[in-house]
Amino acid sequence: SSAKQAQLAELVQDILRRACARSVYRSHQYCVTTHEDNSDVCGCKASSSEQRGGAFFGSRLSEYAVLLHGGRTAMRREPDQVANGCLVFGTQPVQLTLRGLSFAVQVVGVSSRFKSLPSIGITRRRPTSSMPLPRVAKCLAESVLIGGVGEASARDQDCNFQMGFRAPPPSELMTWSSQLPEEVKLNEGDILECIYTYEGRIQ
């Protein structure tokens, strides 16, 4: 509904305002590589500046995440059997651009088993070796994500949400969805860009 979209936009704007005063990090669910853009899926890449600093944080990995090529590539173990459990973070804060917070990732491998897009986005949480990781990416504390089958989510609280059998209430996790076009298909070499605009929109 329009009221729900307005509420989500307001929450995103609030997170962005506070994010501008703190370091904001990329978060991905699936698998990735660093190159000339940033990324997240069965294999992806990141920008040249991140390549010099190491794209992905290796001291704390989720259950199915694997880093390759000196931390410049992330991939999900058992990609044809498991659709989650591969949440990775960038080692460097996302930089502000004229459009807002922006980064891109390049896909270097795709599983044909799952049809959804990678979930990519940003978080205010600085990755540490002891940080708790959620099983579901959208439950990550202080994060805004987009991807899947045309989904976006935002969580403002500073702790991860513990997913149960019921759908999380909007006070804990704001979500929005729109059906993806049938022709949308992820291929090797594709570049996925995530933009978090100053107007509070994630694209």
C-alpha cells in the first residue's frame, strides 16, 4: 500500500541520515568476487579501490560462505542445494556519491537451481570477528537490502531479528515487494548496482 511504502521510505531516510555520520558497509547474501565493481551471488566482483583494500571481510563468515582469491571473491558452498547461509560484508565503508551511497558487484558464477536475485544492500554495523550473523539476510541489524524475487527490507534496530514461524511485525522489519519481470535472468558477467539515494530509496 502507499502508506506502507511511505513508512518504508521514511525509515530508509532516517537510516541514511544517521549512516552519513557513521561508516556504512556493504552486505551480501550468496557469493562474490572483487574486480572493477562490488558484488554478491554465486560469484561476483568489486571496484578497483576496494580491490586494493580487500573486498570481503574474512574474519567472520556465515555457514556456507567461502572467500577465494585473497578475499576478492566470495561464493556459497553447495550452491545447488542451499539458498541461504552465505552473508558476506565488505571490508571498507561504502562511499558517498552524487546519487547517495552506491556500490556495484559483478557476477562471476550463477546456480541454475534458484531463480531469485542476490540480496544486496548496506548496514551500519561494522563487521567484527565476534558479530552474530542472522540466518536470513533481511534480519540483519541496522540494514537495508534489496533483491530476491523483487523484495526490499529495512531493519533499524541494533540487534538481529530472530525469525520464527510467524512473519515479523513491521515494527521489527519493514518489507516491500514487487513482482520481477519474467525475462529477468542473472548471467555471468552481469553487474549489479545498489544505490541508496538521499531521498531514502534503495534501487
